[in-house]
Amino acid sequence: MKNSTFATALPILTSIFFMSPTFANEKEPAYPPALISSLQAGNELNDFLGRADELLKRADPDGDGLDQADIDAEKARTRAQMRASVMAQWIIKDLNADDKVTVEEIIQSTRAGRMPQQAFVDRQVAEGMRMDTNGDGAIDIPEMLASVTVRYCGAQGVNPSEKLLALDPNKDGRLTSEELRAVATKLFRSLDTNGDGVISTTESQAGKTLIRTANSQRSGTRCPSLE
Ligand SMILES: [Ca+2]
Ligand SMILES: [Ca+2]
Ligand SMILES: [Ca+2]
Ligand SMILES: [Ca+2]
């Protein structure tokens, strides 16, 4: 019954697993790469469940289960960090502290103490002046902030929390610790092919094949822009 639920809810994601010999006859959810890669050779089920708990704790800091509100809050933090980082990169060149960065200031700041190649200085100027949308020859703070394109993705180029939430077995929009543990247990058992309760090197290799397959199928979810 559970399998048919997955098949209905995740037709595209489940198709990934038909390509994997390990899961040839099963309809599995798309396990997030972060979950699969936390499974290591020598792990017993409890090791893996501990890692699954940590993964969820990071995505669900308020501890009431992972839901869209957690994801929105994480996106908001990501956006704020990226805006701050772009501001820091450019406002540091505002040598006369008038809240604008001119071509001359970019040149002076880039050259200071470094004796860079002219081509590098030119690239800095060109990069800065791309933000000068009102064409007055200087970048002001709104222009700097308007240039920020916030992308939200993890190390594997996908949004880890959204991948995790997509596992939600009962599809009520909240992934609880119990639900993730149940999913992780199922994954562990399916990879523990000799059933000795430990993931061997060979068995963990099968997990890595899953990651590669899942990654090659992830087009469309790659690093979406928040804007
Ligand atoms: Ca939460
Ligand atoms: Ca200035
Ligand atoms: Ca300007
Ligand atoms: Ca749920």
C-alpha cells in the first residue's frame, strides 16, 4: 500500500530507481544525496539513524518537523547572507564614504598594495559598472543590492531541505523525525543486501551509485534562483 502511495505521488522521482539494479523491482522515494552520502561503510542502523536525525535537525531548527516554513526561513537567511556579502565586496571600495563607488575608486582599491595585471583591474571595473543601471558612472547601494541574484542550493546543486521534505511519507507537508527514521530504516535495509545489520564497503558503493543516478536525473531542481 505504501509503495502505491509513492508511485502516485512521485511518478518522476520513482522512475530514477528503475535504473538502479538494487531497486529494480521496487518503487522507492528519491532519497536525497545528503541522506545517502551520510551512510558509510561499517555503519549499523543506529549510526545511520543518528545521522538522519542530525540532517533533520539542521533543516528543522525549531524541532517541530520540517515544513515549508522552515524552508522559507532558510531561504530568507540565505538571501540576507548573499546581500550582505555583495555589499561588503563593493562598499569596501567606497574610499570617500559617500555611499557610492566610482570607477576611480574601484581602480584605486583594486591596485592598492597588489600591483595586479591591468586586465584584472579592467575586469573589476567592468564587473562593478555592470551594476550601474542609472548610468551615472558610480554604483550606489540600491544598485549593489539590486544586482544580487540569490541562489539557494547545497553542495550537490540541489536544495537539500526541499529534497528532504519531498520524502514526507504521508504528504501532510511536515517531515517528522519518526517519518525520516522510518524512511532511513527502509533505505538501510534495502542497501544491507546480506542482511547482517552492517553496511559493507560493497553495499555502501551501491548507495553511491544511487547518488550518481539521482544526481543525473535532477535537472529542473538545480539551484533555483530565489528572485
Ligand atoms: Ca520546523
Ligand atoms: Ca565613493
Ligand atoms: Ca549608478
Ligand atoms: Ca508527514
